[in-house]
Amino acid sequence: MDLILIFSAGLAVLICGVECWRFRRNRSFTFLSAVNGLLLLGYCIPPFIVHFVAGSAHEKNIWDYRLYLFSLMERLNIPAASHVSVYLILGGAYVTLLAGYFAGTRLPVRRLDSRSLPRGGLLTAAAVMGTIAAAALVVYASQFDGLRDFLKSGMEIRVGRVANKWGYLHVLAELAMPAMLMAAGAAFSCKGKVRTAVLMIAAVLWTVAAARAVHAAGRFEVGSFLMIPILAWMFTLRSRRAAVLVFAIAAVLVLLIAMAPHAAFRDPLATLPRMLAHAGDRFLDTVLFILVEYSFPYIASAHTLGVVPNTIDFRYFIDIPLGFLYMLPSLSGVDTWPPMILTLHVKMLPWIPVDLVSFGYYSLGTVGVLITFAVFGTMLAVFDGWLTHSVGWLGQAFRAAWLFYLPFRLFYADPYASAQVGFGLITATVVLAGLSWWPGQKTRDLP
């Protein structure tokens, strides 16, 4: 265990050093900053929790059951050598991530100027995507016994107690959130009654997105739905005091969402008073609970090293196309594609997602991890160049949305799950990129 702590601390020092150096050069919160924080959360902090909390009264969390990290470690009994190997691989992977990132900064990526986007194009895109999302959600919700049953059944579906159909319609309904952002962004360039009408459309789309998020019954879905507009507002504030105030509000909101138990969505009104009480009376235990909830990459990555390639053969990145193929509706009702890595993974680790280290190692061992992190670093740089210093509220809103999506692929790296969760955002981003490219293309085509 001492060796694990040493390697974990060494990696943490490297990450913090890189972030301090980066922040001195570019005083802004970037996609790389988010990944650095998540690396600390998912890989560097857990060994210290295990070392200092195991066997103490703090193993019992604020919801009166044992922290899952300790039960899972006892069941798996992963050798210490596997954890050490993960840190050696992760150290090299972080270097390749930085190499990919700094190579990506040299790509000719122009920052987005959302104020120059054609208003008509934004409104058309918002209307089309919003209509699709609303229609999809209405048809999907028709299988439930009223609105109340629809809103409360999400958790039962997640745990497999209730069967549902037309899942692809629930995915299509994701378009409501980015459509709402586009409509709100277009409203800033409108005046008078037109602005009022566009804001009313945005409000309707917000309602659709809210219903979908509540039904999804996930902390990540609800958190991103609530936080994206707040972060977009914070990013556009020029007053430092106002930005600090909004950040404080956002931090409290994140704390409440992150500490919510998985069953909270069955009866949120009954759970909320207990959450507020725990946040005040047992603040340190609340923080510990949140840290442990996002410590699963520490376990998943070490477990993966023990099952590849003996139990599970190298996947050679086949899961990337498989993830999108499984997204297609099956006309026969039965998928005939080869099994996804997510299916194989959850058979051994139920409820534990595939992290980025595991995905790379499943794909091609250590080399796969290095390749995956290098590509990931390049993607971070591209989005930093395009969105971090984008102009206008809409650009910053998409920056906030992608900050909730792209860096978290470090924890949730399975292509199928990533495609499902990101369908709406990815589709809207392609539309937004097309709208930003089209005016410049027309200008170049002029004689």
C-alpha cells in the first residue's frame, strides 16, 4: 500500500504542476483543467481514502450504508501490483495526453463567434431539433400511466425493475437541451415581440429538457441540465465579484446533486431535507461520500489489467464502431452485432462504468492506453481552441455543455454509453459548426 500511495502522490504532483504552469500562461478554466481535476478525483485521491478511512467509523456513509469502495475492494481482492502497474501506465498516458494536447493547439482552429451566427439559421435549427425532441418525448411518455408515473419511473427502469420500449425516442429527446440553448442564443439578437416569442419557445424547450432529465433519474443528467445555463452566465460575467457569487451558488448546487443517493429521484421532496441537514451537520462525511462515489476508476482500471487478455481478448478498438451501430434501432428487435465491451465489463463489475484507462487497455493493452490518451488530449485542445474563448453567450453555453461531456469521458469512456449520452449535444454541435462555417464560405465564394 505504501508504494501505491507514493505513485499516486507522484502522479498528483505532476498533474498539479502542469495545471499551475498552464494557469500562469492562460488564466482560464480549460478542458485540460477539467481533466486534470478528474484525474486527481478518480485515480489519485482513492488510495488515500482507502489508507486512512478503512476500518474507521467513516466507512458508513451519510445514508447509513457502507461506502461501496470498501465492499468492492474486499470482493475483488485486486493485487497491489495491479494498482502499481496502473499508475506506471497512467503516468506514461498522461505524458501522451499532454503531447496530444500541445500538438492539438497547433491545429488551425478558430474560436467560435456565436454573435455572428445567422439568426435565421439558429431559429430554424432550434425549431427543427426542438420539434423532434418534443414529439419523441411525447410518444415515449405515452407508454406510462400519466405524467407522474413518467417522471418517477426513471429510477425503476435504471435498476431493471420496470421494462420500457422505444428507448431511442428518449435519446432523440436529448435534442431539447441544445435546441433551448440555440433559441436562447438567438433571442439575444432579437428585439421586441420577436424576442418575447423566441424566449417563449426557449421556455417550452426548457420544459421538455427538464422532463427528460427528471425521467432519466441520474445525477449527471440533472446536474448538467441545471448547471449549463448557470456556467454559461458565469463565463460571460465581466464583474469578478458577480462571477464569484455565481460560482458559490453553482458549488452549492453541485454539492447537493453529487451527494444525492441513487434512490433520491423516487421521492426527491422527501430526500432534500435530509440532504440539506447532512450538508450542514456532517459536511466532511458528505465530502467523503462524494469523493468515494467518483473513485471507481481506481478499481476498474486495476481490475481490467487482471482480466485482459486472459479473460477478455484485446478488442482492437472495435467498440468505437460498435457503439454507433448499437445506437441504430433494430428492426427485428434483436441486436445481431458482436457484444460490446460494456456488456462484458458489467458482467464482472456491475454498475461500474468503463473508464478511459480500461477502454484503452481493453483495446490494445498499454499501447492502447497511450493511443487513447493521445487522441483524447488532441480533442481537448481542439475544443479549448474553439470554445474556451468563444465570443457570445451561446458559445459559452456550448462550452459549459461540452465541459460536462468531454472531460467526463475519462470516467465514462464506453463508446455506446458516450454516444447515447452525447447524441443531442454532438448533433447540435455539428449544426452549430456548420452555421459558423457557412457565412465564411459564402464570403469566399463571392467574386
